[in-house]
Amino acid sequence: MNMYLYELRAYRNVTIIWIASIVGFVLLMMSMYPTFASDAEAFMELFASMPDSVVQAMGIGIDSIASLLGYYSYIFLYVLLCGAIQAMHLGGSILSKETREKTADFLLAKPVTRVAIMTSKLLAALTLLLATNAIYFAAASLIAAMVAQEPYDYGAFALISFSLLLLQLIFLAMGIAAALLLPRMKTVLPVTLGTVFAFFVLTFIGSSTGDGLLRYATPFHYYDRAYMIQHGGYETGFVTASIVIIVACTLFGYRRYQKRDVHAV
Amino acid sequence: MPIIELNRLTKTYGGARGIHDLTFQVEEGEIFGFIGPNGAGKSTTIRTMLGLIYPTSGSAKIFGKDCVQHGPDIKRSIGYLPSEVFYYDNMRVKDLLQYSASFYKKDCRKRMVELAELLELDLNKKIDDLSLGNKKKVGIVQGLLHEPKLIILDEPTSGLDPLMQQRFFGLLEEENRKGATILFSSHILSEVQRLCDRVAIIKEGRLIALEKMSDLKGSTYKKFKLQVKDDLPEAVFAIEGVTEWAMKNGEASFLFKGDINVVMRIIAELDLLNLWVEEPDLEEIFMHYYAKEA
């Protein structure tokens, strides 16, 4: 419990900053929605004149972009991007902190098992992500209610917003795996940004080619927002894929964390 | 029952580093010196005992329990001061010590204040702002906070001024009187001479000697260096116990083992410009005291 609280406190400020930035971004983008909606015709023409593949790569659904959910779906891709960076950075830094800050001799000499250390850290990271999502969801709902021109499907809105957490869990698990694969990692940010942007670019390629199997390699595309709006649910195959990734990375993390030698400086 | 029991403990890293076949025991209530040059494997041994790294073969037992299997159980009664102390920045000394104390099911607040006062450590400072010596003090308080039965110190004196070093040694002696066993690792022999009952000397990962301090003291070498006007013939110091004679640029040097009065009488007869009598460093002890084993 003491470790859990300690980690929570250690990452509290950075989490607050992330929440503020993501909410700020959504607020900024959504505040433009009323203007956008009223000039929808003109925008539609603009999109129609662009090559199909570009429009798809940018994640724009031409038929739906003028609706609140369509517009939200579009900007949500960037929310996901931020969320992924936040989650992977959190996972990577919380687990590599002892080796980066050379405090392993402090923590690992205490009467606790490594499993307990790792579990406390994971629970703290999970709590922070849950808090991020709870606050994000409340703020986004409020913003949507403010800018909505006509009634919209709140269920679909919730589904879309909730997929932020699902994606964050994937990247949290990847951050954990990265921290243990690269035990001598000095800074977490380059690895995080590299991984997240690599997946993000893959998403662009994936959505413009529309390849079925490639989608499994692009977590950003696991939770297809057009599908959620239409079917009111997630695609089972990709939910399964998420769970597999999360479980595999976490198990790998536990095994490795327990077995590895923690070297002196 | 021995407090620490190493049995053919081996840890290899592929390269030359590591420890090989270490076997020794530390008895209850002992202050045990663990001596060796840098890179000899002292920290590796200690870190293996604490479960930070896992042995390649052999075993280490503390309080009769295996270090790998019963790690958390054992560590409840160990206080450890790492050689290089790094603590979570951005924390005040008090917060860190309280965090440290929270791992032990004991109320350590009173002890924390006592120790901090003794070592003149400001509890309200940020760890970031502390000097090396003060960080070391945080480490000392952190290690002794929960009144451990076994205190493991890895080169604990670096960065402490002589006054603090004395107080720290006093503190250790007091803990020892109260029943704590102490493992004191150092690369400076003279440092442990005062405190320790027994020493283990380790070099390149192997135990080369395990001695009672009293035995070791009796056979310590002194290093003499004399500056003279004219060349000294070696014959002047043709007495038993003189080795490594060298005469260079008007400076004679040699190692001496034996009755110091004999050599002083000879020196008193000489016309000297200068004289140094020093403790030989560890390397020299290894080279001479252990020459018989080579």
C-alpha cells in the first residue's frame, strides 16, 4: 500500500498535466464544431475534391464528418495519440524508475517481494489512467453537450470515449514490456515517442490501403469509430487482440521483473 | 548460528567481473570487515545477499534462511547502506525516511529524529539540495532506522568528514553492543582496523584471506621512506623484516614487518632530510602479506 501511494503521488502532477492538455485539445477542437457544422457544405466539397486515400488516411468519414459524432470521431484520433503517449510513458517510467534513478538499492533492499513492487506500480498506473479517463469523459460529455446542434447518440459517444482507456491499456502494457526489454534505458520518452508514432504512421498506411490483416498491427485502429456509431459496440476480434497484447506484455513484465539482476551503477 | 553463511557463492557475468566460490561465515554479534580493492566483488557479494542479483551457483544464507527464497523475510531485519546513495529526488529527507520506515512494521519516528540529530542532518531539506556527505547521512539514518539485527554497509564512509566518521563509528559500536551484527565493506584497511573483529579479504572475486583483526595487525607492514643526503647502502638495514628495498634519487624505501623499535634505532643513527612511515595500501599488503600463497 505504501508503494502504491508513493507511486500515485510521484506521478500525480504529470497526470494532471496530461489530463489538462487532452481536455484542452478537445475543448479547442469541439468549440470549432458549430462553425464547421454550419459551413459543412463547403467542407464536404473540399474533402470530395481530395484523393480518396488521403481522406481515408486522415480518418475522415465524408458522410459523417458534419455530424457531432463524426466530427468527434475525427478529432478523437488525436486524443488517442496523446493518450497512447501518456500511457506508454507512464508504464515505461514507473517500472524503469529504479534503474534510471539508481534507487534500486533502496527499494529492492526493503522487505517486499518483487511481485509486490510490480503489482503496486501497476495498480498505481492503472489508477492514474482510470482517473484520466473519468475526468476526460466527464469533460468531453460536458463539451459535447455545449456544442451539440441537434441530439446525438450518447451511447456511441460514450463507446468512443471509453475506447481511450482500452487503447491506453495496450500502450501501458507495451511501456511495461519496453522498460523490461531495455533495462538500461536512461530516458523513456524517445522509446515512447518512437513506438507510438510508428504505430500511428502504420495507422495511416493501414487505413488508406484498407488491408484487413494489417489492422491487427495498428492498435489505433482496433476501435473503429465508424463501426461503433453504426453497430453500437466494439469488434470482438480486436477486443480479443487487445486483451492478448495486454496479458502477454504484463506476464512478460512480471516474469522479467522477478528474474532479472538489478545491476549497480 | 551464523548470521551470514556464504557457501561457494558464485556470480559470473561472462567477463572477468563477478565472484567465485566465496565461502565464509559471519557470526552473531560480530563486526566483520569485508576488504578488497575496487572491483573485487564486494558490492556483487552484498547485492547477491540482498537479492538484487541472483547467484549463478552456490548459496547465501542470512539468519539461516536462503537469500533467494526468503528475501523479504530476511530483509525485514537488515539495514543496508549502499555505496552510492541515490534517492528519489523531489522529496524531503523526512518524506524519504518515512517512506523507508513504512516498509517495516515499527514506529520509527523517535529513532529518526535521534539519528538525524546525532548526525546533524536537516530533516526538512530536499534531497536534491544535499551534498554528497549529507546524502550519505540520509543513507545511514535510512539503514539504521528500524533497528536491524544485521547492518550491511557498502563503503559507508566516503563523503563523510572525519568528525562525522567518528560519530558514525560510535553509532555502529553502540548498535553492535545492542546486539547487531555488522558487515562493513571497504577498500581501506585502516578504516576497518578500529572497528572490526574479523576481516575477509577479497580480490578479483576470490576470497584470499579470512583473518582475525588481531592476527592481521600483528603482521601489518609499515612502509618506510627516507630522504638522505648520501646514498644509503642496503647493508644498513640488513635486519629481519625488511623487504622491497629501493634506493632512488636520494630516497630509500622499504617495507618493514616486525618490532618497530629495532628499525627506529637504526634510523635514529642516520642523518635524515625527511622521513615517512605509512600504512602500505591494500595492493602492497596483497603483494607481500599474501606472497606466500601466490
